[in-house]
Amino acid sequence: MSQLTIAVIGAGLIGKKHIAHILKSPDFRLVAIADVNRDAVAALYPGVPVFADSREMMDEAKPQAVIIASPNQLHAENATDCARRGIHCIIEKPVTDSVESAQALLAEIEKSGIKTLVGHHRRHHQQVQLFREALAAGLLGAIVGVSGIWATYKPASYYEAGPWRKLKGGGVLLINLIHEIDFLRFTLGEIVTVSGMSAHRQRGFEVPDAACASLEFANGALGTFFITDSGVSPWTMEQGLGEAPEFPYSGQSSYRFIGAKGAMEWPEMRLWTHAGEPNWNTPVLARELHPATINPYDAQLAHFADVIRGHAHSLQTAADGLKTLIATAAVSEAAVSGARIDVAQRIASAL
């Protein structure tokens, strides 16, 4: 089967990662890159046309697909440009930087009929798929609750390289927490209410550097999550999965899922159950599940090719990405207002 043509908008941290995977993909051929730092990017990828303007790139290179890896604040504009040209797109998370811009984008996508995939790459991990299978098989029983943490220290150079990360539309909530909210939606189901707190005292940016959230799920489960990019720990999903060399493997789980029949440490996938019926007077025994490890970015690209060719339904359309954005934005709002936010009602109103 012939390769599909693809271009990338934004050759920053995540854009370069996408480009590396495209260059070894059997499904796609890279035909162009758009980045405001045109000359510097062109020097990195000789032989690939590089444009300073993304619209000019799309009009001249005419790719069948685009990966949007620009700053969050540009996602809506870039994806709208794709829709109006009939170009399928992977939109890096978040789908856009606001609920309102996402709603406008969905209208453009519906008119155009393009295929979309939001870049929540964790949905493509083998460990995620195996965990979903374990839940469906009832290994944990009814889920009672979950406790999660994402804590690491980003160096100053991370923010110097992308000043937009310090501003509204960036920050640890829309850059990092949104991954965790999406993972929880994908595994446990819809989040119906949230409350939260946040702090700015470590870095002093206009966006928080730490936050905690309380979550209620449609299935009745409760959850808590703490996140910071300004504290040292081995507890992030990236370190637990060892998904990339820039996140050294820690061998630690950042999640504890508690069910009526058992519990699981994730992503190490250590399952804890009683030998017989659940009873606090008997030992809780552990066994390890050992999923195969695959690179989620390779799997995401292969899936996107299947979606474009009509062989699969998108694992996360822009509409589904909006649900994750709404839940994440609700945590941010609740952290400021102190209110408990009805996420289910907001999703119903938005879609």
C-alpha cells in the first residue's frame, strides 16, 4: 500500500519527536514542515521543505495529513486551516486551549468531514490496553477509587525554550494534567464532578506549578490526583513506563487503583488480591502482569493511517478530546473558585 503524505506544524520538543517517528514509518512520507524558525529547522532536516507559514506549507505541499504540534494557543487556528483544506490531522493535546475555540473547531471539522485524532498518545500504550482488559474482565471488581500523582522538576530551560508554557493556555494543568485526566476517562469512564486547589509559589508564573484534584466518576468511583512540575520524585507515568530516553525509567507506579475484589499499582501492573474472598484478616497477595512494551508514537501513527484509510475508527476524535479539555479546565476553575464543578453538565451543554 502506498504511503500517505504528511506534514508537521511546529518543530519544537514534541514536533521533533513526531518527525523522528514519521521518518521511520512505513505508512507515511514526510513532505513538509512549518515552523517560525524556518532556517534552523531546515538545517536539521535537509531535503525536507520547511516553511515559515503553515498555510503556505499546506497550499504548496498539499499533504494528505498534518500533525499539529504548535503551541496550545495555535491548535484551533491550525486545525481549522486543515479542515478548510480537507486535510486530516493529528492535533497534539489539548485539542485547543479553550472550550469555546474547540466548539468552533468541531463545527469546521463536521463541515469538512476530515478525520481527526487527538495526540493523547498514552491511549496507544500496551499497558493501557491490558489494564482496560483487566478492568473489563473484573479482576479488580467494581472500582472504589483511584489515587494518582505526577511530580517532576522541569528545568528553567524548558520554559526558556517555550515561553508560551508560562502563560494562559500552558502550564502544568493543560500540558501535563490533561494527559492524566484523559487516561482516567479512557480507563475508568467519564468524570462527572471535580473540585481542586492550586499553587503558584514555586515559579510565580500566571499558571499554577502545583495542583490537586478530587474526582467523581460516573460509575461511582472517587479519585484524587496531585500534580507539580516543581518537585522531585520518581512518580510520573513517563518514568513508570520508560516510554522515552528523556524520561529515565524509575520502576515506580504513579497510580493505585482500588476495587472491591483487588487493587493494582500502575503502570508497573502489580495486581493485589486475597487468595479467597476479600477479607482484611487474610493476606493480600501480589502478582505481576507483564504486557509487551510498544512505542506509543509508532502505534499512534499506524492507527492514524488506518483511520485515514477507513480501516479503523479514531481512538480519540476532536469531539472526545473536547471532553478531556472540559474536565481539565474544570479542575483549573475549581482550584481558583473553591467550587465543585459539574463536568457532566458542561459536557452535555458543549456537545
